[in-house]
Amino acid sequence: MIGKSVPRVDAYEKVTGRAKFTDDMVPPGCLVAKVYHAAIGNGIVKSIDTSEAEALEGVVKVVTFKDVPDHCYPTPGHPWSVEPAHQDVADRNILTGRIRYYGDDIAAVVAEDERTAVRALKLIKVEYEEYPVEIHPRKSMYGSHPPIHFDKKDNVLNRTNFFIGNVDEGLEQSDTVVKRSYKTSMVQHCHLENPVSFAYMEKDRIVVVTSTQIPHIVRRVIGQALGIPWGRVRVIKPYIGGGFGNKQDVLYEPLNAFLTMQVGGRPVKLELTREETFCNTRTRHAIEYDLTAGVDKEGRLLAKDMEAYSNQGAYASHGHAIAANGLTAWRLQYACPNIRGEAYTIYTNTPVGGAMRAYGIPEAAFAIECFMDDIAAEIHMDPLEFRRKNLIRGYYEDAYLKPIAANSNGIFQCLEKGAEYIRWEEKRKEYAAQTGNIRRGVGVALFCYKTGVWPISLEIAGARMSLNQDGSVQLQLGATEIGQGADTVFTQMAAETLHLEMKDIHIVTVQDTDVTPFDTGAYASRQSFITGTAVKQCAEQLRDKILAYAKTLLPKEETRELSLDHGWILAGDEEAISLGALAQECYYSLTNSSVITAEVSTQVKKNTIATGCCFAEVEVDLKLGQIKILHIINVHDSGRLLNPQLAEMQVHGGMSMGMGYGLSEQLILDEKTGRPLNGNLLDYKLMTALDTPDMEAEFVELNDPVGPYGNKALGEPPAIPGAPAIRNAVLHATGVAFNEIPLTPQRLIKAFTEAGLIGKEGEQHV
Amino acid sequence: MKKERVLVQCTVNGKEVAEYVDPGESLLEMLRNRLGLTSVKKGCEVGECGACTVIVDGETIDSCIYLAVWAEGRNIRTLEGLEKNGELTRIQEAFIEEGAVQCGFCTPGFIMSATVLLEKGEVLTREAIKKQMSGNLCRCTGYQNIVNAVEKVMKENADQK
Amino acid sequence: MYDIENYYNAETIKEAVTLLKEHPEARIISGGSDVLIKIREGKLAGTSLVCIRDIKELKGIIKMDSGDIYIGAGTTFSHITSDPVIQENIPVLGEAVDQVGGPQIRNIGTIGGNICNGAVSADSAPALFSLNAMIRTADGSGGRTVPIHDFYLGPGKVDVKPGELVTHILIPEKEYTGYHGHYIKYSMRRAMDIATLGCCVVSRINPSANILEDIRITFGVAAPVPLRCVKTEEALKGSPVNEKLYQAIEDKVREEIHPRDSWRASREFRLQIGGEIARRALERTVELAAGGERK
């Protein structure tokens, strides 16, 4: 079953519209909650008057920051840590009177219907005392009065660094030293389903149905936020309309839980608008990088140094983990004896940075891969050759975080496939000396990516299986389907190990923390690796129990080895008893009935590095500042593919996100207030079908020795290399090195004018 | 906020429907909340994402920016109306075959856009298909397999002629 | 749920005018793609509406005996694009409105609504300006005919008086016969976007003499209202069609348009793009005049 392109197990539900998402399950008569957001970017609420809102017919309850528990709680979708030093930063209240960014949550209204709730918001009167707004991390890090959070006087949430060898000496020995700065933009996940939840009480417990990637973490954080025992919270996760990391954070679930408690446990729905999703959930951090490297005459890296400044926004969320992940990437993949890295994560008065597909690596890889091209240009070497010269072939491991390692490493094969598709050698030459307004170029970028979070955080997954009366198997997991196809590959894994057909495995797609095994959820491209390990163990356990039970049913003299094969228990090569008959016995035998189930909770202390690359060919219209992607390919080494079609689908989606990151997406903030100026789907330029070129997805399938089925990370990596590959192709086409994404037409026109490629002077040269 | 409700009589997925609606109610709300047609998804409420696409008298519209009262006398189709007792239309099947479905939230809207396009019976270039599907946003697929599915069925239909 | 105070439905132009006079506070709603969004944003929350969707007289396109083309204000963009009269006589208009939003929006948005909301980015506007369209209104006592240049009063403001309704647009026969037009929408996406800058060039070429006899250049988003580049037009008329002409349109347009700086795009950027798209639009009309095929 592994390695086959079986159709998604949820496809039928989804193409018929039967698949139920959170908002499709809201009970009749559910109350509606709306949040009152701050209209300033930094300051405090001096006074708040909700009397008119409360008096409005149809309003059930108005709560403000004065009503909520006054302790802080953390929000990121990380496993909790029992060691206080490793616990996430707790810096949020459910509602706040200390405004830290434009749109901060001050109050909430619960009403009989949405229109009343919206009208009530307009009746709330707030007086503010305003403080200066700072949206730039490298200014904010010198502190502000008052600081954004009282316990971080310099607004620096965290700073970490590492050293390998001696960078200064390495630079001195280098023949060429290159320094460059790069900058990425704040972008948003843009899952099509906005965050939505509804909450109600059952007896004295709170039930929250929510669109999340991490139901078990949401349960814990609601407990922490409300200061109630975690067991009093039940979280249910139905199908969700995408997450991409934004829903790997606890968003408005604590508020929703709080609100149902305020109205006697009546059901309350809290659905964000698209504008709120942009402003009030999470974003990908904008990060600035200063890079330095030295190379010898042959083009070998002798030393390299990274400084990173990450804009955290107003609250910690995933915080420094993002920039720190970039530091880790800086140590991997390319051989270099002397490496230094330092990263700062800085609070500012902007929307909050959180997890987004590939967790700090699209940012870091943009800087690193642009830098690789810029160094190559400096020493007049082909950028692909320069990379090949410095790439590590075969096994390597991280110097600090054991056991993170490239247990399989197909990067050279990936580059070979990509270069062949894009016709690298030929086009690098062909496009070397162009004139005219239309210029073409080819570029490459690569990446490496960990699988899961061990040893930085805990890795644990649970699985439960039970044999049904007909010999089919029920499969229950705490891991979540978020569109990536998790339910399908888990079904394949169970079928593979139990030697059953897909139709014989019934996966329960909904997670309910009351009944589903503990698993921390969908993030870090971990599930097929970590939860996959649990599924395999669980299936092996179930198989062993089935075979043990079969032994009790078979004659004593049967001594041949038993095995499972497509619904039969084989003794040697011979069909001894059907699984269905065995199942009937285990349920209904009057002498020996015991339903066969298996359950595991598995801690995984492994990690393995996936890798890959993107090659792009672009055509640039200099005078219109437009980039057209002519060809683009991602080649991935993600180990053995569990389902090639699903794998290709993941790659397409990631490539599309990478192109948007490179070309058009950015959340633009007002300098004075930090308010998003384009926080909606018209002004935030997500690519449409018409903007998206045809894409090519290829794989190098090496069997990873660590992955449960030879597999390693695939979900997130496709989003990484697109932006720098496009940027490098534009560099090849035009000779202009852009150091900031996205490559908007305006940035292009400005740079081309400065470079003399367009405008009066330029025209003489074309 | 009590409003005089307005009677709307229309055909939804082949059935006569009569509902008293609020004049401020969108067709999206009527379909989801009154008729339980939850395939019609809400993604932006301003006609930018296409998740709420339904077919009105043979043309796709965003039901979030279409008042329910405008449905009077009209023929409305949602994704629920395509499948007949478990039998899918070709485009629904093609979405499965081509791997055009991921999270599934944009899927209903895309299938409705594709349905109208295919019913017109035109044979379009890939670029023209993309243009006709450009009123629906998707974040999971990069559109590639969605366009493949439409192209595949379009070609099949042309071959049958 | 849209916050609408009162909702009135008109089935005839007469009814609409009566309703508008009875309820001066009410806004006209047609396709809804602008008005409903403004209600949701709060700008028009609590407004009353007079709906003109059911007025049959407002829909449709006819080539009249005079040769003038009549376009009902309630005609949707997709119907304009697919209409044979438009395709045959003024294809530039059909092409321009085919670039509005996406298919779903083009199925509800109307040309009357597009110009009446007064947005400078309206994709129909540059073509209508370059075709010297006339806007026809009804007010219960004969109505008015307003040239489109006079119709736009300021950002979001058009010349529709209280109790008045735009019924149709006329493109006089002399304004399109012998002319070729091309509209370039410059935007950040190829669909679902508003124009960063839009330029429509309508020209008449004397092919035997290779002379540009007449030209009308209109920009969207280059000024508070759609802008006819009259000075550039005057300077170019009668010029031979050659590279010098193209350079001239580029340079002169950059002197004549006055786009502003905004977070969407800088003035400098818009000037560069403006000159370039004017040149390319003119080049394209020359190709069309020479028998080039429409795409």
C-alpha cells in the first residue's frame, strides 16, 4: 500500500460537499460573539463604556479586559514542557487593556445574531492613552517607554547565538569576503477557511469545536488561560479549511471558552472575518539578515556569519523558535569549518509572528540562497557549481542538536534532475549577454529541513486500533488531517503493516480530546514520521494480538508460523482462518471473547533531514517591471514517498506559496499605527489560477533508514526554495540583485532605473 | 432588529423552495442556514475568494455578495445538487482522480465554476481555463491539478462529440 | 447579514424614479458588488436600498438605426463581453470589462454600477472616455444626456442628481467607426484585482498615408477621475506612425498624467508604467488597424 497513489480517503466527502467543517456543525440557536479591537497601535485603555452596547436588544453579554482572568498564558502549538525554563513565553491575556498592536483585543460582545453583535461593537466607547508606535525591530530593540512587555525592557524577546570554529580567523584566511543584507516580508497563511470555533458547556465542562491543527494543545492552553483543570476542557476538531501553521497556534479558543462560561454554557460561535484573520491571528515573521562569508581561491567556504533580526510583533506566540530554526539551517547542508550565528527576536507594535509553513526556513533560505548566488557572482563562478563545491555529500549531522542528521541525502541527485529539466548549462550561456527590454534567466535555490521537532521539543504520538466484527480495523489518531492527506497516508500505513486493503481500514477523521489518543498535532512536517511510527507500532501490536488469538482458535498441533495476509491468517503458506471469522469469535465467543484492540503512545527520539531544490526560468519585462515564470521545478528528497500523487500535490501547493512569497505577497503596515493596509484578499496579492504557471514536481526517492516507512519531511519543504530561485533567476536575467522580497513591480522599476536598464540613459544601451 | 421578512420562491437544486428571508440576508446565508446547504462556504464575504460560488440561472455568482431576495424566481444550483444518489458528475470524479482536492474548503466553489464552464461545451486552452477559474482562490493546490481536472473532462467531452 | 434599513424593489424605470423621490436617503443597488461591500465595511451600514435589478428596460445592447450603440446600464460585464454588437463594433469595451475581477464578479457587476460608483479604477471608464460615450439618465421628467467627461465630478462622485437614475450609455456611431481601441490594465495580479493604472487608446489611422489621424488616450488611476490626455492627443494627431510617435506618446503622457503616491504604488512608478502602457496600447491599435487579429 505504501508507495501507491491511492485516492484520498476524504475525497468523496469533499467533492460532494458532505465534509463537515466547524461552521457546518454549529447548533441551532447558537449565540454569536464579536471582538472589539483597538483602534490604536500602542497605549492603554483609559476608560471603556459598554452600557449602550449592553442595552441593545439582542445583546446577551458584553465582557471587557476587566472581566477576564488576570494571569498570562502562552499560545504556540508547542508540546508543553515540564521544565519551566523550556516553557513557552506566557504574555497574553484573553482580553487586554494594554494595547500592543493595532487591533488588539479589548472587549467582546455576545448577541443573539451577528448583525446585533456588529451593531453592539459600534456602541462601545473607549478612551485611549497613546504611546508611540514602533514597527521596525531594529529600532524597537533599543527599548521603548514603556516597553511593550514590562519584563522585557529592551523589547528583545530572546537572543541566541552559536559558534563553530573561529569565524574571524576563517575570514582572514579567505581570498574573498562577501557581505550582504537580506530582508523578508510579513506574509499571511491565507487558508481559505477563517479561524472559527463554537463553545458550549456540558455539565461543568467546556466543549470547544474548532478549526485547529492541534486539538490537544488547544485543550491545554484553554485550561491554562482560564485557570481551570485541563480535564474540564474538551476540544473537537472536524475537517479544517487549511492551516499552514496559523492554526498551529491557539487563537480565539480561550476567549470562546470564556464567553460560553459567561452566558451559562449556551453555545457561542466566534468566527473571524478575513480582515481579522489578517490582522489578529498570526503572520510569517519579517526577518532581516546580515550575512558575511569568506571563500578561498577554489570557491570553498572558509567562514560564514549570520545575524538575524526577527520582527515578533506584539506577542511572543512561537517567538524565537522561528529565528532560531534559521540559525540551525545556517549550520547545515554546506560544509564550512567556521560558522557563527546570532539571532534576535524583537517585540514591535505589529501583528504577531507565528508558525507558517516551514517555520523560519523560507526566511533563512531566502537569505542563504541569495547569498550563495551573490558570492558565486563575486568570484565569477557558476552558482550551481559553487553550491556543488560546498555541499556536503552523504551523511552529516548538526553540531549542536543531536540526533538531527541527514540520514539519507539526495541533494546531488535532486540538483541533477532539476538542472536537466531547466537545461541549466545551455541557458546559463544562452542568457549571458542579452539586450533589449525582455530578458530571461535561470536560477536555483536549495534547502534542507528537519523532520519533526526532536530534540528541541518533545515528540510523542498516539494511535489506537480495534478489530471490527467483520475483520476490518478502526483507526484513531490524535494527529490531524488539515488538507495535506494525513488520513490517507495513515490508512495506507495501517493497511501496509496489517496486510489489508484500504477499504478495510476505517480512520476516524475527527479528533475529540475526550477520546482520541494524545498527539500534539499537525506541524513541523512531523506526522507521517512521528505519528507514522506510532501507527506502525500500533499495527504491529494489533497484528501480534490477532495472531496470538488465532493460535487459540487453531488446533494445538498447528506449529507453523502464523501471519496476516489480505484478511486471512496464514499458517505457513496456507489459509488457516479468515480474519472475519476470527473477529466474530473474539467478539462473541461464549468461552473466549475479548475484543482485539491495540493502543500505543510513542515517544520518538529521532530526526532526519529532508532536502531538495527549485530551478526557475523567468522572463523579465524591464519597462513594465514584470516577471513571468516560464518554467519552474521543485525536486525533493523526502525519502520514500508514501503516496506519490499526494506528495506531488503537496509540492504544487508549496511551490505556489513560494512563488507568492517571492513575487507578490506582503502584508503592508501603516508606519504610524501598524495597521495592516492590505489585510484582505483583494489587496493582499495571493496568486490566482491565472497568475500561476504550470509547475513541475519531481522526487529523488531514497529510503530513509530512520523514517518508519523510509519517509521524511514533505509537508512544509516545498514552500521554501521558490522565492530565492526566482530571485536568482532575475539576477541572471538582469544582473540586478534584489535583496528584499517580494519582487514587486515597483521594486523592479526602481532598481532597473537605478541600474540604468530603463529610462532615458538606459535606452541608449538596449 | 426586527425586520419585515420577504418571501422568496425559487428553485434550489431542482426543488421548489419558499422561504421568508430578511432583506439583508445574503444568498449564502439563506442556503447555509435555512436550507442546510453547507457546501456553500464563507471565506471572505466580499466576493474575493469564490468559496461561496453557486450557479444562478446558468451563471456563477459569489453568493456572499448576492442578496437572498434576488433569488426570487431563479434557478439555483449548489454542489449538493450535482451528485445523484451517490453517482458523481464527471468533474467531481475528475477532481478525485487528478488530486485536485486537499483541504476541501475551496472545492465546492471550484466545482461549481468548472461545472458551468463544462456545460457551455466550449473547448478552451489551458490559459483560458485558468482565466475562467480565476474567481476562486485556493491555497493548497497551486491550482495545477484543478486545472488538470477541468482540462481532462473538457477533452473527454470534446472527444465524445 | 447586511445591515439594511429598508429595501425597495423597482420593476420599471418609472417605479425606480418614484421610489428614489419618495426615499431620498436610499441608495441604488444593481449588481451589488460595490454597494454590499460598502455596507459590510460600515461605510453604508444601515442604508436603505432601491433595487433596480429587475428592471428589464435597463438590460441589453442594441445597435440603433442611427448606428449608435445603446448599452443598458444594468447590463452585466460578462454580457457586454459576449455580445455580438460589442464584439463587432467596439470590442475594446468588451475586452476592458472582461478584466474586471473574476468571472463571478463579471456575472453580477453592471456597467452602470461601474461608472456610477465613481471609482477612478473602474475598468470600463477609460474605454468609455476614449469612445466619447454619452450617459443617459431618467428622472421622471425627460432626464438628461451627459458626456462621460462631464459625468465624473471627483473621487467617488458622479453627476447623478437625487431622484435620478442612469438608464443607459450611448456610443455615437461617429466615435467608433474607423477607430481601433486597446485597453491595458496594469495590476498586480492578472485576475481579481483593481487597476494600478489603466490606459485605453482609441485611434484612427490612415493606412495609405501611414498617419495617425485621430487619437483618444484615457487613463484610469492617473488622477482623481479618469483622465483624457488631451494635450498629448493634440500633439500626436497628424503624426506619421513610426518609432518617433511611440516615443512621443510615452514622453508626453508622462508629462500629462498626475498620479499620486499611495501605499499601493508610488507616483514615480506609475509615471514609468503610464508612459509604457500608453505606447504599447497605441502600438496595438496600429497593429489592429493593419488587420491584426483580436486575441
